Amino acid sequence: TQCMASVRVAVRLSADQVERVDGVAKGLHSSRSEVIRRALELYLYRLDCERDARVYAREPLTASELALADDPAGWKDTPAW
């Protein structure tokens, strides 16, 4: 991920949540903050995916768009991300 300017945010967690986060952090040789940041990042990504799924459900791909999936040459001009 790209590093951006950080902002300090205070969040209240239950003792059980802190204990679980600390256990994950210890197992990953990471910090509590990094575990929470990563969990939030994954949660926000999941929400984005769910939003995209709703959009595709309302507006399915066209036949020509679906045909690209079956034609490897159809993707040759797609930039590598």
C-alpha cells in the first residue's frame, strides 16, 4: 500500500478485542496498530467489493464484455497494474 499522511484516531475496544488483536500482532511480529489498520483496510475493501457486486447485479456485463473473458487476445491492450 502507498504511505499517506497519517491521522491519529482513538477507538474504544473491549478488553477481549484488545487481547485478540494483541495475540494476532504477536503471532505476526507486528504492532497492534498495524493489525488494526490491516483489518480496517480489508473491511473497507470488502465493502467496496459488495458495492461493486450490487452494481453488476443491477447492470450485468454485456455479451461483448463477457466475450472478452473467453478471448485472451481481447486483453492484450490492457495495462499491467
